[in-house]
Amino acid sequence: MVFDRNGRKLRHEFVRGIMRSAARLTYAQAQRAFDGKPDDDNVEIARTALTPLWNAYQALAKARDARDPLALDLPERRIVIGETGKVKSIAYRERLESMRLIEEFMILANVAAAEALEKAKIPLIYRIHEQPSKEKLYTFADFLRTRDIPFANGQVFKPAAFNRILERV
């Protein structure tokens, strides 16, 4: 996939290939490198691979933010099982920007695959989130009024509107 400096995809192509991993990093190690503090044994890989990857991600994030998609960045939980086999605790997992980077590229790869299959007229299945019904929107607007959050009945419901509601909540 090739993107311009503003994160717009210019083109993509699929080829057969072999992936040779130059390093095996955890999300935390990658995050430290992105933050300019790579582990001693990852300085070179940070300079040659991670910095360009991070720069590409920043451009893609700018384009994503301009589209204002639904921003459900929900925390992941980690369940700890005790010696008895029962749940000992449930804790939030740290959500690193390095994790978001991987997710962003995975989504873009899926979109590119769907575009290629559609162009080749190959049948495929993918998920589309339909607009909520008017009844659901009216119920939602009634609920928001109980929380002093304005939402006009009949308003066109776009992800950006829901993002603003989430920010207030």
C-alpha cells in the first residue's frame, strides 16, 4: 500500500512474498521506540523500520481523524485466574499507541483486500454497520435528554455526532 503524506491511499497491490522479521518486539518495546527510548538492542531497528512506520501511522491517523469515524476505543480487560481455578481479579490492560498502529494497518489491509476482490468481481462477504432505525434514534434522544445531553429528534445520525456524545459522557 502506498499513501501520500496526508494518509490518503494512492494504490495497493497484492504479491506473493515471504516475511522475514528483523526483530521480535512486544507492543511495549515498540512503544518505547516510538517514544524515542528504544531498548539498547533495538536502536538500529527503531531507526530503520520503526521510525518510518510510526511516521506513516501518524499520516494515516490524520486522515482517519479527518473522516471522523466512530471512535470506540474500549479498554481491554485481563482476567487473572487464581490457584483454585476461579477468577482472582480483573484488571484493565494498558492500551498503547503501538497497538493502535497495528490495528490501523490491519484494517487498511482488509479494506485493500475487499477493494481488490470487488474489482475482480469475486463474491465476498463483509460487515456493514447499518443506520439505526428512527425508533431507536428517538429512544436514544429521550435517554440523552435525561442526562442533559442535546440530541434533536430526526437528526441525521453520523459517527461524528456519536463521538461528541461519547466525549461529553
